[in-house]
Amino acid sequence: SIHDPKSREGREFRRKFRVPFPTFKLLLRLCTESEETGHNRLFRYASHDACGMKSIPLELKLLVVLRVLAGGLSYADVSEMTNNLMSETECHRFCTDFYKTFSRCFRSEYIKPLRGDEMLQSMRVYSKLGLPGCVGSIDATFIGCNMLPQTLSNMATGEKGKGLLFNVVVDHGKRVLDVQEAVLATINDKTSVVYNSFVDRLKNKEIYNNVKYRLRVGPNDNDFVWLSDCYVLADGGYINIPQIIPGYPNPAELHRVKYKFSDWVASIRKDIECFFGILKQRFRILKNSNNMHDAASINAMFVTCCILHNMILMEDDGHRLWEDDVNWDELDPPSLDEERTEAHNQFASLVTVTMVEPTEDPATFDEFTPQIVPDDGMLTRIDDLIATEHVHHSNEVRQHFELLRDLLANHLHFIYRARKLRWPKSRASI
């Protein structure tokens, strides 16, 4: 049966339309029964139109949208697939209107920062990977657009051609947490992130504002501090602020601790690169240059693809992939001889850090799991670790950024030595 995603018919449906049949039924239900779309003329359906002609079923229209997104086909080709029940013009009009309506109605429901148990579970994955406090990875992807207005032609033509850039934030399970509005291809990452609402909300503690995590500052189990500064991973093209942590520049010239941290960050943030590959392979319209004429339609189309990606992830339970501890492998540190030679590579403390006496039972306490802080609880931020006389008033943000990155590199080094660093197992060994 086509209702079973594992059946032959179910697999064939997913191959052609890129979504499992249960997701298609959910999509149909959202368009007809949801309060956001129930009164929208785009999704109203009557058996006959005003001229007495039989109306085109909404199911067929949705299949046309999915076929266009999945294969990047022209509207003329899709019109022929419907045996000309929908003209080329009608296919174009409905697809464009669908992108705008669907993305506006369901963006906040399916693309949003995590909260509660989902937030703790996602952050726990990064803690096991040696990066406590991390909530995701950020990067930009290029979408080609051949038919943008001539007035935008020069500004939209970058190294990869004419098009737009989209900054996206995903967690380690490749769940989309935020999509920035499209920017022109000539705008670099340092400039585009200034307009990123996710980073701004992270900076202003509007999201992930009630969670704290443990950061090791010494080799012993008691050498730690609690911090509440959450961040995303990025490459070196972004501005240096505590909310965006890249690796160190020129890692080959650094000593071993910084080099390991840079190499580790580059490995962890591959989830955003994998996400872009999955998204463009699933929705081929993003892989090739499209023929839309305005940036608003392209932006709505990209957001629609991201919403569908999250819906598919939820249907496949992909967002729960990292919950099972059998998927983790323990990394062995080098021998004691190598450890002695690395002693000089440990960071000297940049500030005097107050050690916190543990109140938890070491036998039952899980240091990988962040904790929710009550509304009246105390939150320690990175600037609280710097004594007043050591504050660089000329550039406090840069000072906070460098301190947080150094502490994270220290933490990674210490938990690696303590045999507490984890890495996902290969599929063959699970």
C-alpha cells in the first residue's frame, strides 16, 4: 500500500515527490484544515468553478508543487504530466502563491529554536562531542537565479554567478532552526550575519536564555565553571563575537591544543554542509538556476523546502537519531609519554577562575547534560569571568569571544585526557 513508506508503492511515491505519503497527507490536511490556511482562497476547493467547469483537485495541485520542487522541472513539463488539466500559467501561478502562503503560515511552527527537553537533548549531543553550550552550526548557501531584474544584476553576481545567499542554522541532527532572509550574492558572511535574527536573539538572551552548561577549566573533575553563553559553530568568514565560534586562523602554525580544537570544530560543523547537500539533492530546483523573477518568491521557495525537510525529518524520526547511547564510541587519548610532551601545550588561564565545589553525586551526575535554570536562578556569563581591571574597554566583544574560544579549547583538551570525549560510531559498527 502507498500508505506504508516501506512498500514498493510508498518508495516510488517518495522517489518522485521527495516526501513520504504520510507527509503528503499531512501537507494536504494543513492546507485544508489549519486555521492559518483554512480561509485562504488559494486552498479553497469547490467541485465546480463559477463557469460550471469541474475544479482541479487540491491534491493534484500539491503534487504539481512537489514535482516542481523535486525535479526542478519547467511548468510546461509539469503541465503535460497532468494531461493539460492545469495549464502552464496555472502551474506557475499556483506554485508561486503556494510558496508564499505556505512559508508565511508554517515557518514559525516548523523552523524555530528548540526549547525544553528538545533543547537539552540537542545540546547534550554537542557536550558529548566536546563542545558544551553549542546549539547548532551556521553557514550560507548559494541559490542561482537567472531572471532577477537587471537593476540587481551586478549586485547579485558573485563568484558562483547570479543569485542569492541564504544563511541557515541547523543542529547536529540536521534540523533547521533558522533561515535568514535572502541576501545578494556579493554580500559576504561578515556583513550578512549582522542582519541574522537568530544570532541577535542569541546575543540578547531571547532564546536559549535559561540553560547552563559545565565547562572544564582544569584536569580534575572539580575544576569547572557553569556558563550560560550559548553559541553556534561557523567557519572563519564570520565576525568574531561570542555567539559565533570558529576554529583558530592558520591552525597549522599553532601549538597542538589550538590545532586540535580547530580541526575538531571543522569536523563537527560538517553537519551544515551535509544539510545543504541533502536539501539540494532532495529538491533539485535549488541545485540548478531557477527562473523566478523576484527575490521574495525565491526566498519563499527556499523556506518552503526547509519546512518540508523538517517535516520529513519528523516523519522519519531523524531528529531522534542521537538519543540512543549505543551510537557513541569512546576516543582513547595518546599514551602517557605523549601526554608528558604535551604538558607545555596546555593553556595558561587567561583569567582567575573560581572553582565550583560540586554538589552533585559523581556516581549519578551526568556532566554532559545541560541544566534548566529557574527564573530566579543565577546565570554566569563569559564577561563575569573577567576582573574589572582586566577589561579591554576598547573592544570588550572581541575579548569575550577570544576568552570563550580559549576556554572551549581547554575544555576539549581536558575531557579528551579524561577519556570522556565521544564520537559517533560508523553505521557498520552499530
